[in-house]
Amino acid sequence: MQISNAHSAVVHSTSVRPNLIRLVLEGYRETFSRRRLIRYLVQADLKKKGSDTILGNIWWILDPLLQMAVYVVLVSVIFSRGQKDYPLFVFSAILPWKWFTTSVSDGIGSVVGQERLIKTIQFPKIVLPVSATMAGIVNFAFGMIPLGMLLALLFHDRISANLVFIPLIAIVQLVFTLAIATVLAALNVFVRDIGNIARHALRLWFYLSPGLYAIDQLESSSALKSHPEILKILEANPFATLFSAYRSVIYGTSDGAPTVPDFSALATLFIVSFVLLAVSVAVFKRLESQFAKIL
């Protein structure tokens, strides 16, 4: 009896694990083999967004600057809590955050927004959240223009060779963003409230992240010193790592000294994000067959 139970347990475990691995590999293989389709969808998305407004993609240059101006007035002028060169300080967080929120929001609606296409054409649906996320990379690249303008015109003393690490940090963020966008795109097919919930969750997420303030301000907070468990949770926030990394190469220290990002923290986040991406792909592929029925 015990032998029979042990044998069935082994059979069960070996039958489940390869299935999950197969789903992940299938998702990666479909994404790679449909890279031309992804490129076409990215181009179509950028063209559509560019034609929806008078200024088009120029908004990707103006929008982060306008957000920066709002936070500078709020924090530096009204609350008088800003620090030296605060516009550049906050811009180094606004730029990657705008990329993340836009990619996640577009990813959430990427599947339900192609209802007619999904019902008429057979294709791997995973290319939809992937293309939505990849379109964000182009928009993030547009954001490098106002960043260059700020550094060249107002904060040229903070320009350093450490700016070359921005693509490395962006790769870590891309993997994390793909993981979030992919799983939410699948879940949104079944629970249409995901988009509304995400808007409020993302807003709260930003304020809980060290975007408007430095991480060392949390560590020196008297309120958090009495609750170290809360501080650990806030420090475990992926964007605590990402914002600190971007800020280290763009802004440096408060006295203007250039610094390098915490590579060990970035490596840890990359590994966690890669595992999370594998889980997200498996969930997406497991639910994919039901999309046409639900939509």
C-alpha cells in the first residue's frame, strides 16, 4: 500500500513539473518565433498613439517634464522638503515609473482589446502583452531626450560616465515589467476589474516607493525605527532597488558625487523577476485556451 502511494506521488509530481516547464518553453518559443509580428504590433501601437493627439509622441518628452514640475512645486515649494537639485532627483524616478505604468496599463488591456482578432485568427496570444511592453521601450527612449536636456542645460556638473549603466538597469526593469504585464493581461480576461484596481494600486505603489524621497530618509524616520518590519517591506519593494539604481547613475549623491548602482541588488531583482516571468508565462499559457470562449 505504501509502495503504491509513493509510486502514485512520484508519477503525479513528474507529470506536473514537465507540464509547467513545457508551458514556459512554449511561451518563450512562440515569442521568439513571432518577433516580426511583435515588431509590427509595436509599430502599429506607436503610430496609433502618435496620431491620437496633436503633439503625438512628443508627449513622451513633455509629460515627464510636466510631472516633474508638479512634484517640484508640491515638495520643494509648498512643503519645502526637497533637496539639492530636486528636479533631477525626482525626474530620475518619474521616467522609469512612467515606462512601467504605461506598459502595465497597456498590457492589461492588450488581450481584451483584440477580441475580434482572437476570435477570427489563430495565433499565440502571448505576443499581445509582449508587444505592449516592448512599445514602452521606445517611449522610454523618447524620455532620454528631456533627461539629456536637463543634464546639459541645468545639471551639467552631474554628468558622469556612470550613465552607461542605464541600459543595464532598464533590462532588469523590462523583465520585471514583462512578468507583471503578462499575468495581468491573462487575468483581465476573466476579471475585468483588474484595470481599475491596477490604476489605484499603481498610484499607491509609487508613493510607497522612494520616488519623491530618498531611501535613507525612510531609514532615518523615527516612525519607522519603531516598526523595522515595515521598513524591511518597503526596502523589499522592487522599485526601491530600481529607483535607487537609476538615481545613483543619473543624480549621484546629494553633494553631486557620481555613484554606481548596487549590482548585487540588481542581480537579485533580475533573478526574482526572471522566475516571476516564467510563472507569468505558465499562467498565461494555461489560461490561453479559454480566451476565445470568455471574450
